[in-house]
Amino acid sequence: FLELMVAQFKNQDPTNPTDSNEMMGQIAQFTTATGISELNSGFKQFQQDMAGQQALTAASLVGREVLVESDKGHLPADGSLTGKIKLPVDVGNLTLSVYTESGELVRKIELGQQQQGEVDFAWDGMNDDGRAQSSGRYLVSATTELDGEVYSLATLSTARVDSVALRNGQSPLLSLEGIGELSLANVQQIR
């Protein structure tokens, strides 16, 4: 800015001086251009800092369990497939259905009357006949009936974070056991 102003004074014709209002307008333009440049560099630094923070957060999740919105879940060999169901209103007949990946119904669990909010669920790995199912990925579906209509509800599944993939300029991807890859932005709860 100062270099430009000095150059203007050096090259100014003394017999035809620049109008002071015009000169002040040019000074204001130089100041604005400098401010915008500084703002841009500050914002770029902020973006880099945020990306670094996201990477650290994502890396700290490896080995931990998170809750994500998904219709998939993982049944561990020695545990239960767990999660939550989002209820926008009170319901009188909430049902959780568990399916194989090919779509075969394994278990239907009647959860009955529930209040608005998030309802916890756990499937112990037994089918409707009481036989233990193998560990692995299953599909979950929650439904309720209101005024004769069947409504599907959003399900949240608990999954262990196996690894993290960092991509330049994008949210880190979490590799979730039994679910697959999801963005860090999809995590709704860390357990």
C-alpha cells in the first residue's frame, strides 16, 4: 500500500495535482484490497487448523464405539447388536425387525408402547425360533402403526471404529465394523 502511494506521489505531475478526494478513494481501495487478502489468508489457516482437529478427533475414535444413523448393524460373536430408534412422537406399538443381508427376516421384536425420543434396543442374536445366529452384518428396521398406516422409523446402530481414512479437504471417513465407511460428520454419539 505504501509503495503504491509513494509511487503515485513520485509520478504525479506538479502542474496537474491529483484531486484529494480521488486520492482518498484510491487509498480506501488499497486498504480494502489489503484487508480482503489478510482475511483470505486467515480463513485458509482456520480451515487447515479445523482439518487437523478433525483428523485428531477421528484418529482418537479407533477402537471405540460410535452411534450412527444406519439400517445396518453388527452382531459380535459374544454380544448383542445394539442401537436406538428415533421416535418423532409417542407410539403404541413399536416393532424392531432384524434381517439377514439378503433380506430374510430373522427376528421380530415387539417393543410396545414408547415415548417420543430415542429408544434403546438390543438384539441378542437369537432368531424367532430361539436358535443362535452367526456373527456378522444384519439389517434392522423399525416400524410403528398410526391410524392404520405403517411408518418406518430411523434407526441408529452402535459400531466399533476399525480405522480412519483422511482425505484432503474432506471430512475423515470412519471404517465401522459391520456397517462400512461413513463420514465423521455422521457420528451422533461416542460411547
